[in-house]
Amino acid sequence: MPIETTASVVADVPADAELLAVPYTSDLTPALALDLAVPAPDLLAHHEAKGEAGEVFEVPVAREGGVGRVLLYGVGDGSPGSLRKAAALLTRRAKGRAELTVVTPEGDAAAFAEAALLAAYSFRIGAPGKTPVRALRFAGADEQAVRRGERVAQAVALARDLANTPASVKNPAWLAERAAEQGVPVRVWDEEQLQADGFGGILAVGRGSASPPRLIQLSYTPEGPATRHVVLVGKGITFDSGGLSLKPTDNMKTQKTDMAGGAVVIAVVGALAALGAPVRVTGLVAAAENMPSGTAQRPSDVITHYGGRTVEVLNTDAEGRLVLADALAYADAELDPDAVVDVATLTGAITVALGRSVGAVYANDDLLAGELVEAGQASDDRLWRMPLIDDYAPALESSIADLANVEQGSTFGAGSITAALFLREFAGKRPWAHLDIAGVGRSTVDEGVLTKGATGFGVRLLLEWLTRA
């Protein structure tokens, strides 16, 4: 479900403000004169307030016809990260209210608005729970900055919606239909076209499902001259049972979100025009449902990818890299990009390495890696660069094909690295980066800007990167 909370900008605090939030500075001086029953310095001293981001104190105020409520909140050092934390907490404190008016603090109003709206996100089928605040009013904020934050939040919400949708509704054809709604040119390969053009990896993964696979291409071209051409590749496994290498039941419960990388690509390309990105962007979503059946690929099968490279499939649950390999090879051979970035919930190993707060970036180009890490820091989709260890590459050798799809031998445990090395084989020599978002693509808590389920991780950092280029 899209974010239903509306955002508006007002010059001054309306007299009818139902719930008002006011920042206080590090010296605990309120930013707005309020008719408090207790002087502000005494009140804040009582709460031992330090002005940190995430501090919120509710106080009563006298108002015509009764008593009103005001939330005094800290903003820490005023950095974008601190403002996001403060904004998200305010929205959560206002849950169930008709509206919240926020006296906007100094600093990055786009980051503040973005976080306030993301904290209002919810996805539910059936009777709604306690609803988020229905309207946010930002007093004294820059209109253009708030609108940018709103557009980014909407893109993140779209990625979350796509990933949160149950697999009983969502299949590769459905995902292609959603891509076609984004206002950009879209091309879709069906199973017959995939066969004709030689996309063996996508076809192999989708063989076991009654819902055939798709390759989805979205295209964005800026109004002025493009500064460069970037291809984004997303893993679009609409449900991952593991195939014949069947997952345990508990591991399967979250697999409707295994197309989170593809959702990110669709959401990002759809948002670029509204944000005025100067970069030409082609999005590729390799979509399939990985199911066991009499037609499913088997361990020991050999498949031929786009471009002719062969892969021995030793584990059908390592399917994401198979569909991505086709899309990467196609991008390299046919699209002539200046850079390629793929996004995928690829390996459980990366969750062991980095947990659920930081995503991984692997890259064959230092400049590209640095740009993505910097964009992640600015957007709060944080990345950590991981190594491409060439000494591990021999673990992907096969005696009967060009490559094996999983590592063998002494590199066991380095699954995220060997998966990245596998993808590198298909990316060509141009600048390429791989984002493994398996740990950060899903949240188990309602906290800050996150809601349980899909996170939309990657949307903010890619929009930051592409709009500053």
C-alpha cells in the first residue's frame, strides 16, 4: 500500500494545530514561544534532556477551549542522520492522530520529510491496525526540499509494496505490469522471446513454475544531455522455494521478498524524472519464480547463459546469480553502459558478515565503489565495501562447464564473496558493482524509518548517486 500520509508545507504554525512538535537546541532553548505550565529550562532539566536526536518529551500547553499537547524534540548535531532519527520518532509518536504539525528544524529538510513519511509506511491486507498519522504539516520548511523528500519516500514505499506483496498475487508477469505503470518506456521478454534470444539462466530458474519468467527493461532518458549511461540490474525472484534444493519451511517464509532488488530497480527508474536526474538509466529486472516440479532444473544440470558461457548447477537454491548472470551479460554485450550496478538479496552469508543494518558493495572499480559508499552514507542506506578475493575464484571451477554456480572446497563460508566473483564473470570489463542486500532488504522490527517486512534498501542510495552525478 502506498504511503497514505499527506505532506504539506505551511509558513507558520496554524492556530488549529491538533498536535505540535517543536525542536529545542543543544542549549535547551525552545525554538518557539509556548505557554508552558512549567518554564522550559526547568522542564527540560527535569527530563535530563541533552538535545539528542530521538529525545521527545510531551508537555501540556494552555490553548483556547482547553489543553493542548506539544512534543519537544531534540535534533542532536543537526546532521541528516540525526534529523531522520528525530523525524521518524515524531511520526511514530503521532500514530493514530489526524495530523501532526512540525516546526521544522534547521538543516536538511528533504531528509527530515523523507524520514517522517517513511515512518508512516504500513502494509496490511485485511482489517487495518492502528493507522499512521494521516497528515504531516511542516512549518517553515523549504517547499522544494520537502517535495524531494516526499518523492524519495514514495519511491521507497513502492519498492516495499512490491516486495511485501504475497506470492499468491505476485509473479513475473505481475511484476512486469507494475513496471509498465512507472511512466517510462518498458520492454518485456516473455518465455518464447527469452528462449529465442538465449537467456538460459532466467529460463532454467523459471522452469519449475507454472508462472513463466520474464526479463523486464525500463528506460529513462533525461531531458538534457545525459552525463553518462548507467545500467541497474535487479534480482526479481518473486518466490524462492529453493527449487529441488528445497529450503526449510522457516527459511521459506520470507521469500516473497526475494525480488527486493528488482523492486528497487523499478522504483528508482520510475522516480528519476521527478527528481531531474541527469543520467541516462536502463533498468533490467530478471524475474522468475523458483519452484520444484517435474520440469524444474536439477542439481548437475548445465545451462547456457546469454552470450554462450556454460554453468553447472550444483545447488538450485543459488538461483539469483543465474538470472543476474543473463542480465549482466546482456547489458555488457548490447547496452554499452558507462557503469553497471546490480542489486540482489543474494546470500545469507552477508547477513552473518554485516548484520541487518549495513549492505555490502563489491566492485571492480575503486571510483564507482567510493561513489556508492558516499551516496549510501548521505542517504542513510549504508554500505560497506567487501573484497573480491581472486584466490577464491578457483572454487567456482567445474569439470564439465565454464563455471559452477556455487563454491566447492576450502572457501566454504565465504559465500557472499564467491557469489560476487561469479557475477563478475558476466559483467565484462567495464565498471561494475554488486550490492548484496540480503541482510538489509528485510526488517524484523518496527523502528525508525523501518516497518516489519521489506525495507526498500537501495532506493535512497541509488537516487542519491544518480541525481548528484
